[in-house]
Amino acid sequence: MGNLLYIIAVVLVILWLIGFLGFGDAVGGIIHVLLVLAVVAFLLRIIRGA
């Protein structure tokens, strides 16, 4: 389960970068939700000690 959370966090960060750099004006501030979700997934992995 720890590896899955890490993979999800990495994918969300990549999607955030693509959305922020490529479609920042079209999407607005909602794209930052992906970054927050990625941080939460990464923190869950650290807290669970996987």
C-alpha cells in the first residue's frame, strides 16, 4: 500500500506541473488541489512508516 501512495503522489505532482505550466490560465486555482492531494498522499506514506 505504501508504494501505491507514493506512485499516486508522484502522478499527482506530474499532473499538477503539466496543468500549472501548460493550462494555468484556463484551469485557475483549482489545479493546486492536485498538489495538495499529492502532499497528503506522501504524508500518509510517511506516517504509516511504509
